[in-house]
Amino acid sequence: MLMLYPSGVWQHVNYGYAPLTEDGRLMPLAPQDETERFSLQLYHWTATAMGMFTNLDGKTIAEPSSGRGGGLLYLVKYLKAAKAIGIDISTAQIQWCKEYFKNEPKLEFVYGDAEKLSQLEACPPGSVDIVISVDSAHLYPNFKVLLLLKCL
């Protein structure tokens, strides 16, 4: 999609989510975040376990296949996660995120294989409270590996 619609500022590349309400809005956003509302709503809905939790206060989050990193920014900015680690197998995505989010101290981006998170220096056992996967886990050759992560 990024190749078809190039933009240096896209922070999300997911399907998005809209509740069946009159305006499709799930939560309040700052005006500068409105352009990516539906992508952010998918992160909100997933991270809050479909609304069961109101925030991620103090939690460390890891996202394999984090892509452009915008979902992780949402988690620290709006849901108050203490730290968010984006892991991606694309060095280009990691480099972009490191540059774009260089002034976001709660965000960290590292190169890595989603099926080998426990081997990453950024994710030693016991260091991560929540692993979130938005629009990517169904593509992994061995999905069961994600269910048995050692970094939790």
C-alpha cells in the first residue's frame, strides 16, 4: 500500500476499525490524530481487549511486525503504556521509525523476527507485560510460536 500511495508521514498500515454507531467513533482523539482515526481505533480495541481495560498504565508492550510504529505511539500517548517496543523484520521500517519517532522516549524500535522474540536483547524473559499483534499474526508461518512467547 505504501508503494501505491507514498507518504512520508503514514504511521499506520492496517485495516482499521469502526463501531456500528452513527459516526463510527470509539474514543476521543486530538485533532492532529483524526486522519488516522480508524487505524488507531483498531489498536485501541485490540489493546483494551475490546474495551475491557481503560488503559495500559505502567505496562511494557511489544509489537512484532510493528510496521510504521503509529499504533505503539497511540498506546503510550493515549493508553499510558510505560514503554513500547516495536519489532519488525524490515530494516527500512525500523530505520524510518527510529528517525520519525526519535523524540518519543517511551518508544523503541528493533530489528527482529516475530517468531524469535525471546532471542532479542530488547525482550528478555519477564520484560514485557503485553504482546500485541494487529493485522499481522495470521501471516506468520508458525503462529503457535507467538502464543508461547518467552518475553512475557
